[in-house]
Amino acid sequence: MKIGIQTWGSSGDVRPFIALAGGLTAAGHDVTLAFTGVDNNDYSSLADRLNFRIFRAFDKFEVTPEIIDRLIYCILKERNPVKQLSIILDDFFEPAVSDMYEASLRLCQENEIVIGHFIVYPLRAAAEKTGRPYITVALNHGFLSSRYAPPVGLPDLGSWINPFWWRVVDAMINRGIKPNVNGFLMSKGLPPVEKIGCDFWESKLLNLIAVSQHFCRTQKDWKAHNQVCGFCNVPESAEDWHMPDDLKRFIETGELPVYMTFGSLMPPVPEGQEEIISLMYDAAALAGCRAIIQTSLDDLSRLPTRPDVYYIKVTPHNRIFPYCAAVVHHGGAGTSQSATLAGCPSVVVAHIVEQKIWGCELERLGIAPKLINRRSLTAKKLADAIRRVLFSPTMKERAQEISRAMRNEDGVGKAVELIERRFSGLNR
């Protein structure tokens, strides 16, 4: 089949679709991926190695360190989770909608089916305009309602009360997001939607939930179009990365280090990043552990140094996490699952509600302590959480147990199988 794929967001929102595009190509399909990145990353080398076409749907964001720093400040200041999402979408989604829609139309015109990140509503609109079959992919299971489970982090009060929680969540999402979505749909001559969640974010043909089954429990009241495929991870063979000699020596000359990263939510301006790195540095000292701290700074001369701390630029998580004792992170979907796949317990410092979902899930699985909210983070709190992990053999054993089980999953392979099964007669 000729398949068009579209996604939007940070690296954690793009890489699963790169993995899926590579898997579909390996299965013999002709794949094109359009992406809108909010972090200026270039993914062309991954596309070349995995043999699919890729292009930017929108590349006009002014993604300066100062703009990202202001965005992070506004997110942390806002406690309402839907308003947090609205802040992100207003700055880094809505300005790209027209260009994304043009890319969506191109994908629909050139391909037999299209697949989209659930939040990319321009692709949904283009598919409806052109009559093209459309699949959604959810990278987070926390917005899939069920009477048998409450929204993650809320108390389970049984199948009669849980729907109330979900109605509250749906109302908040609709109030914050529906006006923009419906305004766009009506501008294209399409009818408005009543509910953003089940009516719009889920394709009724197939909604792939790209989450490991160990995090995502299939609920018996989910409709048949909701299918858990598993974590879609870029294969190691596609990553052009080799461990530096000095990092290899650092790892080999002491106890396993703790990896520390806030991913795309690390403050990009030097002053802000230096402050967070100093906090991580102090936490490692208080916890009595060695540390690998991720930074995007080019000038490391202003950072504190000691022999048991190593600073590293962005690197493939699946290549470095297996050499670590634990991972301190922001609770991104990819980082949470990559750490678990590597057999590492986590310490989650959540910045937004989606990350709280992953923090709660890691705690539920017994491989992380209670999450820390970013706005209340201190070196002591972080050190205490690190110690709880490092001094807990049960947590490490549980992480390794889940790791062994996750290695038997094939998220990309399952996704390809589900797509092919759904459209098995398309070319016959």
C-alpha cells in the first residue's frame, strides 16, 4: 500500500512515527512521513536508513531558547492541565494548522490510507474531505475512557462512579480545545464535533495505542477500533551513535550511574539550564550516587564538575539506559518506556498532566517512587527519591522483570499487523 503518515510535536511525538514508518517500509509498503517539529530536530538521516520519504509540513516556528523558556515558565505557572495544553497548542500548533492541512491534503491525494498522531486534526479533516481511510495513533493511553478504570491518578470508585470522572475530563477537554477544532472544521465545510475525545481523537477504523501492554491495560468496554500495539521504538540499527571512549571509561570505573534528563522541557537558556543542572548535581551528591546529566549547552566550563558526574548531549536512550542504575526524567512517554525497557527504575519530575500520568503508572508498576511536581522540586526532594530507588532491590528486580517481558513485545510489528489486517483487501 501507499501510506501517508503525519505527526506533530517534540522528538517524543515524532520518533514513534519514524519507527512505524520504518516498520511499514520493511513490510513492503511505500511510506511518506510529514512532520511538524517544535524543537528544530532533523530526522532525515533516520528516514534514509529506514528507507522512507520524509518532509516538514511546517518549519516557520521561531523556536528560540527565549521562546521555549517562556513557554516552560507559563506551563509551570498554570495548574489547570487543559490550560497547560492550550498554552502549548496556541504557540506551537495553531500557527502551523494551515501548512499542516496542505501537507495533509498532499498525503491524502498521494496515498491509499493515512495515519496520524491523534491530535493532528488537519489530517482528520483532509481525510474526510477526500474520502481517504484514516487511522489514529495515541502515544498516551490516559485519555481513553472506561467505566472500569478512572483517569490515571484519580481514585477508582467503581464502574458506577468512574464515568463521572471521565465526564469531568471530557468537559475540560471540550471547553479548552473544541472551539479551535470546530472553527477549523467548519472553515473547510465540515460538520463540527460534539466530543473531542471518543468522537474525534479516535479513528473508528483503527486507533492504535502505541503503549506497552504493561502500562496500558485493555479495558473490556473499549470499542474494537481501540487496539494496543505496544511501544514503537526506533531500532538501534537506525541510530548513528557510538559510545565515546571517555563515557565508556566513566561507566566502567565505578557503580552504575543515575541518568538525569528533563528532555524537551530542560530550560534552553544557559542561565536556566545551569540552575537545573546544579540542582541535579547537588541531588546526586546528596544521594551519594554517580550521575550522567544530559545537557544541550555547548560551553560546559560554567557547570560544576567532579569525577563522579559526566555531562552528555542528547543521545539515543536505548543505547545508554542499559548502563544506568536508574533514570531521573520528566515523565515523557518515550523516556518512561525506554527506561523500563532497559530495566531501570525511574524518578519522575512531572511538568504537565501527561507526564503525571506516566509517573503514576510507573509508581503503580512498582518501579518508581511517588512523582515530584516540577514546581516544588528541590535537590533534597530529588536526592530522597533517588535514594529510595537505589536502596530498593525490589524496585530494581521489578524493573528488570518488566524489561524482560517488554523485550518480547514488538510494538512496530504489531502495529503493522493490525494495519495490514484492517486493510487486507485494499489492493485486491
